[in-house]
Amino acid sequence: GGGSAGAATATAAARGAFAQGLTSPPSAAQQQQQQQQRSIMPDVPPLPPPSPSQTHTTQMHRSANQGGNTAAAPPPTTTSTAPQQGARPTPSLPQPLPTVLTPVAIRGGPICRADSCLYLSNLPVALGEAGLRAECTKQGVTVDSLHIGPAAQLQPGEAYAVFSSVKNAAIFAEATAQQKPFGGSRPLVVEFCPGLPLNCPARTRAGPLRPASSLVWCSGLIQPTEIMGALRNAQTATPTALLKVAGHMPGFLLDMPQPECCQHVIDSLLAYFYPHGEARAAPHLVPLPLRQAADAAAAGGAAAAA
């Protein structure tokens, strides 16, 4: 009875020590068992005690998995700045305009894109290529190719003259427009063309991807300030330079930053200087802008009234 009472007292003391977090010195058998475990398992530093939030999360997962429910808890919600798969990225720069290739040579009119090709009409029907080339040489410019008559899909008395540059074409136009260099009774009509003939050697040398010209021709006795004002009012691109053409074909060549800008500039200038479409109705003429003609008529009426 005394031995059992002593054992019960020792057991109660051990429980009390465990409950209070105390440890007693291990016995020889316990030390030998611990030594065997250390030889089998590597030394791993003890994990830090769990935080209150981790303990709460673990308890929630355990309660959710009770009753055979093995579904994992939803992952935490995070905000991702990476683009979703399949989504189109928003471009940071405006998309470039499509490249404008060299158009076919046609009559350009008083406001048009200007390439190194001139349209000529009122030529003598009997005039051949040799006579036209001689006139170009007389004016100090070298013509690259000439296209006359039905072979170039033109009427008798019409021709395309392709020069080595727009500058040489302008020199020839200054000297011969509205003149009679080949005789006859009708003055020579000269217009810039927006492109080159299809069978033109210059087009063949450059290849099919030759870009269009970035020059815009604006004919007439126009002031540069009026041209720039019209473009600003239309909120369109403005030229990097204004090249004056004088002589018998006055006007300006507008050097635009890109060929893609030209068409909008042409439409804006036509709407400003020819609001009723006279430029398109009579492209063979080189009239003064309607605004200046109206101003001249008003000034003449005022002078007559005085």
C-alpha cells in the first residue's frame, strides 16, 4: 500500500511538472534513446512559434476540411499588373499611317501633290520627242523621259515630261507655262503631276515600292502667310519649308514632313481657296484664288464709287 501510494504521488508530480512546462533531468535510458534519434535524423533548427494569425488560419482550414471535404481554401486575392493572356496591349504611341506609294501620272491642277513629272498640253500635233527634248535642253534642264500621244494614253498635243528632280521640273515650268515656245496660237499649259507614268524608266528603276512625293504644289499669287493660316485653321500638318516658284507659273511648293500628310493638306487648301470646286472643274487653268479675286473686285468697286 505504501509503494502504490508513493508511485501515485510521483505520477501526480510528473503531471504537474508537465503542466507547468517544467522538465526534470533525463534518466540514463532516456539519454540513450535521444542519442539514437539524433544519429538517425539530421539536426534541424526548431521552427519559430506560430503567430496568432497563422494559428487562426490553420484552425479555419481544419474546420473546413472536416467531414471528408478535401477542397483547398481559396488562395488570397492579389492584384496583378501583368496583362492578361490574349488581351491586346494598349499602344502608347499612335499607329503610323500607311505608306503612300507613287501614284500614276495624271493632271494635277492648281493644288496637288507634286512629283518630278509635268503634264503638258497645247503642244503642236506634229511635235515629236526630239523637238520637246531640245526645248528642255534649251531651258537648262535634262529630261529623264518623255511620253507623248496615244502611247501614253494621252490625246494628240499632250505629253508627260519626267525630269530628274522636282526642282528641274519647276525650272522648266517657270520658263514655259502660258508661253508659246513651239509656236502656234495657243499658250502651253503646264501642270505638276502627283506621280509618274506607269512605263516611266524612273519608276522602273525605283521599283514598285517607290514612295510618293512629299511636296504639295499650290499655284497662284498667294502669300505664304495665307497658306500657313489656312493649314492652321484646318488643324492639319504644316510644311517644313515653302519653296517659291516664280516666272510664268507662280506658286509655292510645300515640303511636308511625310508623304502621308499631303492628301489632307491638299483637301484643306482646296476647301479654303476654292470652296465651290472651281479647281476640280477646270484643272487646266491656273486661276488666282477666289479670295484674292473677290478682294480685287471689292477694291475696284470701292475705287469706282469714290
